[in-house]
Amino acid sequence: MLSKAWQGQDSQLCVGLDPDPDRLPASLRGRPDALFAFCRAIVDRTADLACAFKPQIAYFSAARAEDQLEALIAHIHANHPGLPVILDAKRGDIGSTAERYAKEAFERYQADAVTLSPYMGRDSIEPYLRYPGRGAILLCRTSNPGGSDLQALDVGGEKLYERVARLAADAWNTGGELGLVVGATFPAELARVRELAPTLPLLVPGIGAQGGDVDATVAAGTDTDGYGMIISSSRAILYASGGDDFAERAADVARATRDEIRAASARRRTAKADARG
């Protein structure tokens, strides 16, 4: 599904859906379906530019709006079939609890993939792998500065994030369901993860508001097919305008970001061809 979206859309842009009630346009505030209406408008205006959508569950649950999240994912599947929905939940718990979280993500919300913390090991991941055709994307080298507190620790001659990448690419990836979260803010580590996991899809936050460099990201994370990344931008797209033209301005930023990624990919292909020739 993801491969078809990459090639069919010629896009590696993922639109993150993090609807902050305090930043919604005035015309939507106070509406009982405000989060759904805001995200639906942005989805409909950016669906031709993206390879995936990534709703962040906390923004909905904190507002007691889980029903709006369900409705939003159903809307994406019904109106933009073929575009994966990644539920950004970062779950991580013992197997019996993970079974409930997997049921929540894949049966209640009907997400195509979910983000997970691998900290509790393989048995905390396995319940998600029982759903054919669904993905589990493990935190590996995250975009936040504090990620280094643990992810950069030495574990037997390699860094912890490298161990996670190795496990996801091999022992844990029994059916090809796994991907990795690697921040655009750490391009050298992104390149190392791509080296260790050459075929895994990489969810790459940090472009846009967090300041990740597109050229460096594309150079570090592209796979041998010329794609391989789900490059996520949320705030820069969602809040491009605070007025009633929010969806149009979101589409403008999404288009510019997609085109920037395309251009960086073209420059990379040219550079590789020149190096060979």
C-alpha cells in the first residue's frame, strides 16, 4: 500500500494531523466536530500531494474527541483510498495490554499502521504483527533533542538506536510489517539507520517547524528504489493560516514541501549518475 502511494503520488510527504483546539480558525471554534472539520478540510486539499496521513491520537483524546478521530480515518479511507493512515500513538506495554492497544489501533480506528516504542522488547511488539497488512513503526532515532539520553547509549559496541534498527530489519520483522521512526534533525544517524535497514520504510519527522534539512534527509534516507521515506510535516502545514483559508494555505505549504522533496530526490539521482559516469 505504501509503495503504491509513493509511486502513484510521486510523493514522500506525510501530512501530520495534530489539531490544537487553541489554534483552530475562529469559524470552527466551539463546533462539536471542530477537530474533525479542520482535519477533513486539510486532508481533502492535500490528498493529491501526500503519500500518507498521520493523526496524533493525543490531540483527539485530550479533547474527548476519539469519535472524531474514528470519523476522520473513515473519511480518509472512503474518500482517498490507497493513502495509508498512520496512527501516531507510540504505544509500548506488556503483551496482554499490547493486544488491547493493537485492537484499538487496527479494529477501532482502522489505522493502517501505528507507531510503537520498542523499549519493552519483542513480546510487546508481537500483538501488532498478528494483523496482516498492517504496519508497526518503531521509535528508533527520534527528532527531539532528549532522544540522545537513551538512544545514543552504547549497548555492547553499538548505539541503542542501531540495535533497534538491526532488530527491526531482521529478527523482529518476521512478516515484513515493521518500519522505523528516524528524525530528519539527525541526518548522519538517518544514514546509519538506512545502512542497517536498507529496505524498511522510515517515518521521518522533523521537517518544517523542527527545521530538518530536506536535501540532507533525502541523501541519507532514500532507498534503492528512490523512495523509502514517509517525511512528516505537521505544524507548518496545519497552521499555515489562522483564517478561513486555512485549507488552501495548508495545500500551498504541502505542495511546496512535496516539490522540495522531489527536487532533492532529482538532485540525488543526478549526483549518483554523475559519480558513476
